[in-house]
Amino acid sequence: MNCKNHPNRETNVSCSNCGEGLCPECMVYTPVGIKCRECAAPNRGMLRQGKPSQYIGAALAGLAASVIGGFVLSMGFRGSLFVSLIFGLLVGEAVRRGARGNRGPAFMAIAAVTTLIGLLAAGYGFNPMGFVFALIIAGIAAYRLSE
Ligand SMILES: [Zn+2]
Ligand SMILES: [Zn+2]
């Protein structure tokens, strides 16, 4: 076997990921074995990508929190900006837990959309003022999921 980058060098070592030969100069030591440079490079795109269970968990948590909260808000706190701020933080926290701590643009979108849907489903936000508060709550919830 020869090194994949240096075809004139003989080697017995191969990348634990792609299986190509590696000379000492091309070996990268990682916690999961020796790899070539390409395979050892951290894949940043993958790290940010959530698992399906995280997306589903985030969406369910956002819906549940905003529906329950929407009912509570409809019972008397309809016009309170302060309560809206607190509520937005709580919904954001719920979505964050549902997402198992994952964050990022996709989870921000989930937080905002599920919060709006949940609030409207609970009957909150059907008047102009209530809708403004619903948007504020959704925005704060989404902000909690930012990186
Ligand atoms: Zn490799
Ligand atoms: Zn090499």
C-alpha cells in the first residue's frame, strides 16, 4: 500500500475512515484512530445540523408551551409587555430543552413559527395589539435559540 498523497511512499497504515494509505507525514492522530487530513478535518456543517428528534422535540415543546401560555395570557395578561417578555423567554427555554440544547437558525425558525401557531391556537393574538405581543413573544423565543 502507498500513501494517498505521496504515491512513491510505502506504508502499512491506513486512514480509519476512508481506508487510504498514509505515510507518517500524512497521519493525523484523532481520538478515534489515525486518519488522513481530509477525514480528520472537523465537519462544521454537520455539527450545526440537528437530528430529526431534536427538530421534533423543539417543535413539540414550542407548541405545548405556547398553547398553554396562550391560554393563560388570554385570561387576563393580554396587554402586558412585561408578561410577554417573560413568556417569550419561557417558550424559548422550552424549545431549547426540546432541542436537547441544540441551537441555530433552523431552531430559531421552529421557535418563532411554533410560538405563533400555539398562541393563535390558544386564541391569543387575534386582535391587533394581541398580535403585536404574539410577534414579540415569538421573537424573544427565537432569540433564545440563537447561537
Ligand atoms: Zn481518510
Ligand atoms: Zn503522505
